[in-house]
Amino acid sequence: MGAVPSTARAQDTTEYLMATFVGEKSFPLTSDFWQKLLALPLSLPSPSHRSIRHACVLLAENNCYTRHFVKILIHLSWCLQECTSHSGSPSVVYMKAVNAVHISSVFLKHLIENSQTENLQELYLSLGESEHLPEGFTIDQNIENLVMHSVLTFIGSVDISPETCILHQELLNFMLVAMSTQLLSGPSPGPKDVHPFIDAAMAQDSSLVSLVVRRLLLSYITRPRIPSNNSSYSTFSEESHPGVLQRVGSAAASFVLLPFNYLVSSSIEGSRNPLADCSLHVLLILIHYHKCVVADESITDRSDDSATSDSLSKVNTYFIDNPYCKALESARDIEFDRVDVEGNAHNGLLVRLPFASLFDSLGMSLADEAAVLLLYSLIHGNSDFLEYVLVRTDLDTLLMPILETLYNASKKTSNQIYMLLIVLLILSQDSSFNASIHKMILPSVPWYQEHLLHQTSLGSLMVIILIRTVKYNLSKLRDVYLHTTCLATLANMAPHVHRLSAYASQRLVSLFYMLSRKYNKLAELREEKIHMAKVNLIEPDNFADDMTAELHIYTDFLRIVLEIINAILTYALPRNPEVVYAVMHRQEVFQPFKSHPRFTELIENIFTVLDYFNSRMDAQNLDGEWSVEKVLQFIIINCRSWRGEGLKMFTQLHFSYEQESHPEEFFIPYVWQLVLSRCGFSFNPSAINLFLLNLPIEKQINNGGEGNEHQNGELHERTILFDP
């Protein structure tokens, strides 16, 4: 940025204006310098990364007395207000807004990721006392609130069009930068965390929050295209001079975000859409943010002799309600009238969305982790959307991509697998869902390679995939929570199983056999360890204790599988001859557990069924040997006379999913990992405290979890909300 030219013409060049912006001289908020800076197309000659860093360093050094950063933010706010209030604003107005937001993003990002103070003092989000202010602007104006109000108002109020789409994209990029202060804080939000911009976003009126949530979701649904050819940017510059967005692929732009043109033309994922993806990431950050505040109570502990006479501070922390999360939870289908069935008029601030389009959009994009997280957020928090999903007759739109992703679990992240399994668990809590998935017949499942699945029900496929996931977990991940979630979903489905396929039935019995082998091996190793300790007259070591704990876990798993088989035989035997056949074919695998105290009654039920069919087979005079077809036909015929006599009735298992009291410890780091890995947002690695950088993006699993919630019929998120 060199020496400053002396001619008046040279003083209007981009190089001079940018050098002045980061320099030592302070220009008042009302100076015409700002109009020149923002109105001039920023056709910088592709500066290197080093020169951009140098400019950022200069601004950081001089900003404490020039306050140029807060002034560019104020001008950004004014530009956006003009764009919002005047529809059909001239192109120069939009160009000024685009330049303002892009310059703000570049320097804000540098200030945040290189901050040396806990309160982000380097931002200097206030004007000097001696600043000459325009009429109506006060020195105590909250700048971050002013900026976020203007940014969110534009995003929520202005439709995306060929004329506005570039500004929409840049504002979403600015939002990501402004909210990246979360990367500086630890994984557990505390009252001392400083997030000025996202806190300002949380402080906006509920009407604006609803508009923003609706716009972000509509952008995700409609996936508006941004023109990638240079001619499309003529809207933002006069006389065909190149504007800032035409050069967004330069070092200046790539230092902030992945180059815009790369996102448009990227062939990595043909379905990627920068506006849709960025809208989704911004929405996920907003809805999962938790603001921690503190309430102090001074107490004096007089019972403790060691206590001093000074009052001891008892700190009570709590989280403020998140308005964006509430807006998402209150979203309603646009197809329904505003008056509900009881005649109550809904609040006009309700977020109204086309649930049908949202459902279809999610179904097409569940290969993306961010889409999975949005689906989870909707069905967990929004009862109306969950109900809408459950009454759809084309559940395969959602379930098939979920099951295919689980089928390819080895290529997916652990968190993605967890979220998908939780989605299935939530859906399986509804009996109508469990019944309807067995009525939908799939002609074929081309991506399933191990076995030809022809005319298989969606429910049978779901059973097959869940069992396959358990087996994959046993050999690779060995995570208790994953096992429990899969088995809990199967248990919820069991009483409603209808005509389970032969292959699914075989897999179910095979699952019990596999778990029983693991159980027997652990039991043998444990006894061997205890025996060796007795021989050597020593106490059993920790390894033996660990095996005892693991043995208890496998005992629980085996019991759940037995209860699943029992539920099918008790409540749905006449409709499931293939299950009866599979149990009869492998009846020897149940024999060793007849005397096990945890399994006795369940095993007795299974053998009551076996005795019923075996005795009738023995009494059957058959010419020749029993073939598979003859046995199955025999079972089908005798199922008609089955009355369930002699069976002990057990209470149906019903597992429900409950989110832990502090889900932010999982979701905030997870969302930001997705942002960093999916949208090209770069950040200084040494400044990140939100998660450990020596772990892969998907985070390692906290093997063992925090307890056995499934014994009480409830699954808590604590085993996946690990401490990062």
C-alpha cells in the first residue's frame, strides 16, 4: 500500500483509500471519506495474503484511536437501512452495502481471531468522546445492536433476487464472522464469555427473529442460485468497473472465506449451494447458542470453623431462553389456516413454512451432516413438524437416505451416525410410525450389497440396518450409547412388526447369538482372571473389574434382544411366521441361557412357543423330509390357531429420547466443526478453544458413556454429550 500519491485523482483510488482506512489518521463519522471508500469499486490488484494481513495488523494497531472499524460498521448499518427501506434502490446503494459488509468481514475476522483480551477490547465498539456525531446519533449508541438489527432486518425482510443475492450472501458470511467469537470460548458456556454480536442478535424483537428464521429456512428450501458470470455483477458497479465481489476470489476474499466463485463452480458436491448452505449454518449457530448469565448470592458459612469472616460468594448460573430456538419450535405449516381446530387464533409472529417443501428438501440432502442436525432440531423441538412427518405416506423420502447413510457408517462421522440413530429413535416412539413402515413395500434396495432385498418392507429394511449398525459398532466403535440407541429403537418397533422378512428375522436371531458369544467370552475371561488371582493369593486387578462392568452391559443388551423377540412373539406372532421359523431354526442358541436369572422368564416364553410348534411338527405324518418351504407353510397354518396360552405377559418396552440439561456442550462445538469443515470458513487454529484440534472433526467417542439409562426405558443424551 506504499507511498500516498499527491494528486487529487490519486487520492480517490482504491489503494489510497484502503491505506487511509487502516492508517493513523482518524476521519470523522460524517467525513466524505467514507462515501468515497464505499462508492469506489474495490478493484485491488489481487494482493497476496501477506499484504492483507499487513493491512489488518495496521488497522488493529491504529483502531484504538481512529475507531475506523466501528465507523465502517456504522456506515454498513446505514447502507443496509437504505437498502431495506427503499425497494428498487439504485445499484450504487447496493454496491456501497456490499463493499461495507465485505471490508467489515475481512477486518472483523482478523480482530477476533487475533484477540489478546478476554473481553475483545481490540474491537473498540464505541466512538470517542470527541467524535462529531450526526443528528439523532448518540455517543452511547450500542453499535453491535445497531449493526445486527440492520443485518438481520435486511436478511429477514428483503427477498432474494438477482439484484440482492450477492448482498445476502455477504451478510451471511458476515454473520459467520461476527458469531465466530464462540470459537474463542471453551466448550462449556460460562458467564464470562464475550459474544457481542450474537448476544445482540439474541436481543432483537421476536417479530424480527421470526422473519430471520423463516428467511433462512426458505433459502435452504429454495436453494436460490447466485449468478457466477461476471456480467451479473454489473448491478453493483457502474460503467462495468469490477466491484469487490468480482474479485472475491482474490487473496483478500480467500483470507476470510473460501472464494465465492469456487463455491459456485465446485464439483465436489453438485448439490452445494452457497446461499442455502450458509443460511443453514447461520441458522444452526443461532438456534443452538446458549447465553449463560450469573446471579450472585452472598452467604456466610458460620458452621465451618475454617471459614473466614468474609462472605462467601455462591454463584448461580442459568441460561437465557434462545428466541431463535423458540421461533423454530413454533414454526407451523403454511398450508393450515391460522385458526386451529379449537378456534384459537395463532400469534401473528408465528413462523409459517411450507412443511412439504421442507420435508422434501431434507430428504434430498441428508448426506450432509448439517441437514441431519436440522432434521433432529425440528423433530425434537417442533411437535407440529414431527406430527407432519409421522402422517406422511412417503416416509421412505426421509428413511431411505437415513438407512443408506447408516449402511455406509464406516465412511461417516460418529456424530452423524449418532444424530441419525436419535432421529430414528424419536420416530419409533410413535406407534403409527412403527405400523406404517411395515406397510410400505420396496421393490428393491440397490445399495444393499450383502443380500438381494426384493419386495422388502421399509420396516424390515430398518430392522436389518439397525442390526447391521450394532454389528459394525461391536467390531469397530464399541460404543455403549450406539448399541443402546439401536436396540431401543428395535424394542419400540417390536410389538408393531408385521410380516418381518425372512432375512430380517434371521438377522434378529443372529444378533442374539453374536451378543451371547461376546457375553460368554467375557464371562470366561473374567472367571479366568478371578481364578488366577485366587491361586496367587492376590486381589483381582482393575482389568477384572472392567470386565465385570462390561459383562453387566452385555447382560442388559442380551435382555433387550430377548424382550424384542418376546414382544414380537407375544403381540404379533400370527403376523410374523418368518420370525417363528428363524427362532425354531436356531433354537439351540437360547438353550444355554435357560437358567440365567436375568433371562429365565423371557427364555421360558420362547420355549413355550417352540414347544407349541415342535410338538405339532412331531405329530405331523410327513412323507419325506421337511424342506424350508414345508416348514414355513406348516408354521403359517399353525399360526392361525395360536392363542398365546402359557405365555407370561411382560409390559411393553417403550424407550424415549430425552435431551440432557446441557446440550450446548455438544451442539455448539459440533455446529462450528461443521461450519469450519463444510463452508470453507477458515480461522486461526491457535485461537480455537471451543474444541480440541488434535481430534478429527467428527470427535472421538466417549466409550462407556455415563450410565445405563435404558433400564428405566429412557435414553438420555449424556452419553453423546461428552466433554470435548
